[in-house]
Amino acid sequence: MTKIGIINLAGREIGGIAAYAASLIEGFNNYGKHEYFIFHLEQDPDSINGSANCKSIPIIMPSNGTRILSMLGWETKIDKIIKKNNLDLAICTSATLTTFQFGVPYIGVVHDLMHKYYRFPEYNFTRRLMRDLIYKKHLQDSLYIVADSVMTKNDLVRFYKAEKNKVQVIPFCPPFHIFKYKNLERNVIDKVINKYNLPEEFIFYPAQFWHHKNHIRLIKAIDLLRKNSDITVSLVLVGSKREAYDDVMKLIGERRLNNRIRHIGFVSDIELVALYKASKFLVYPSLIGPTNIPPLEAMVLGTPVVCSNLFSMPEQIGNAGLLIDPFNVEDIAKKIYDLWTNETLRRNLAEMGLEKAKNFTLEKFIMQWEDLIDKALTSKLTKKLS
């Protein structure tokens, strides 16, 4: 049986990249046709459930110095572990400096090129420089690069002169736990609500506290509704603390919104699903894309969506959500008000979301990946023969 390695250096707290890796791993668990070796961080063992055709291999995240040595051709501990398993092909679920010396052909994944569009603190000069270096190297060394959208593919061609046929588009898919807990019973949902002492009605935003997640404008929109409307909108936030966290918490306090906005930290998979299903709708004012996973999660679970109108997000949600200008606080507030006060609209959007969600199943996601794996294995053999 063909040996496929999945190199996953994203812990669960990383967010979207970790969710993407989880989709791949669980998908191959359920629908894969090869033998898979999952290389994951040893401090994140719960990310691997294992199956008859998947082997879990824990590794330690290398230091920055080790990554530089790897870039210069030094064989690191991770390189040795991966080579030891005699893989036929590897899949690198995120672009890092640890993927160039594995001694095995690989498929890389580039999640976005938003550092080319913004200058947030998380996209400072050093990080932009490293991203450029890594992406160029991946395009040079990989058999293929997977992108989430046509826009990301075009960006790779535009910014890095990538060969068009080397970049393959495979749209995002919600992680396995979204499908697993899709039909969560009401009593389980109620237990989660009671555990965190949440209000009966709330809107939901699952996102790490990066500046590009745009929490600040969302909070200002909630404050605007408090001042200028007759409704009481509560907001529940989940996600790991990042660079913007202190600014967000400070603003919540300054606007005296502590009784309306709750951050409950990092939640489990089943709790995440419960929060989606208990909320009136998802609000997703993120400034980056091109596409994102949370709107897909919401649609699968029958949760209405309010989403940014940037990049490829309008195409991603179609008519299954309300679009907002994420730079416009008044527009964010208006769309929240419209959906909060219109039950018929919420029901219609939920139904359209469920219908659209039929197009992005985990099985379809993995079949696209399996087709690319077959193409990569053929490409590998052709290069070897030539």
C-alpha cells in the first residue's frame, strides 16, 4: 500500500490551519485509500483519533534556529523521523521552513496571501518576509500546491509567478466534528449554555484575537445597537488570545458592554457545535480570506450567517447569508439588527445554508485530495523515469 505522510505542525489553538488539518486527517481516516502517517505535535495527541490505515507519529515543534538550519540544508530531527518511514508522498498542511529537507516529494498547502493586502501587526515586516521566502520555496520544491480558491491561485501566479497547472484549487471543508455533532441533542446544548451561564439569545463569533479578525468594529457595532435600537444584542466570543486580545477586552470595558459581550475562551469541539446551534446567527466580520471555514460550519449546522463581503467570501456563502462591509460599523450594526429582528429571514437563510452545505461534504473534499494524490504519484514516477 502507498505510504502517504501528513505533516501537521499546527496545534488546535492555531485555529483555521488546525481545522483544515483536522478535516484532512479525519477525512483520510474515513474515506482514504492509502496508508497514512500523521506527523503531529506531541503536545496535541487528541488531534489524532487513529484508524486501521492511519499511524500517529508525535514530533516536537522545532526552534526558529532549527528551521533556519533546515532551510540551509541541515538534516534536522524531524527530517530524520520522516525519512525513517519511507514515505511515497507527503502532504504539508501549512507552509513552514521545516518541509524542504524531508527527502520525499510533497504537496504543499497555501491558505492565503493576505500579507500582500494588509499591514496588521501580525503581518509585520519580518513575518511578511518569511512568508515570501517560504511560499517561493514551496512553489519551487513541491509537486503541487493546494489553494482554497481561484483567488488564492491567481495570487500565487501574480505575486510569485507560479505555474498555473502546479496550483490546484480544493475549497475548504468543515472539520469532522461539525458533521459528527450535527444532530446534537437539545439537552447537551442546554448543558453548555448553563456551564458558561450564557443568555437565552446571542450571536456568535468564533475567532482568534488577531487584529484582522476585526473584533473592534464588531464591538463598536454592538455598542451602536445598544445606544440606537430597542433590542438587546448579546455576543459570545470564543478563541485563543492573540495580539489584539488586550485591545478588545479594554474596549469592551470602556463601552460598558461586559454584560452583553462574553469571551469564554477556547472550547471543545462538541461545545463549539452547541454554541453554533444555540446562537441566533453567526456574525463573521473578518477582514481576511479569500474564504473561511466558520461560515461553512454554520451552514452545515443550520445557523444563519452574517459575513464580510471581501475577497471570495460572497461566492463562498452565496445567497445563504447577509453580507456586510466589515470596515463600516454602521453597516455591521444594521445587518445584525435586520437578522436579529426577522425570524423569517433567519429561517430562510438557515434553509439555504443547509442546501448549499450539501456541496461541501467531507467525502467530496477527500475525493478531490485523493485525485490530486494520484496525480502527484504519477508526476513523481514520471520525473523519476525521465
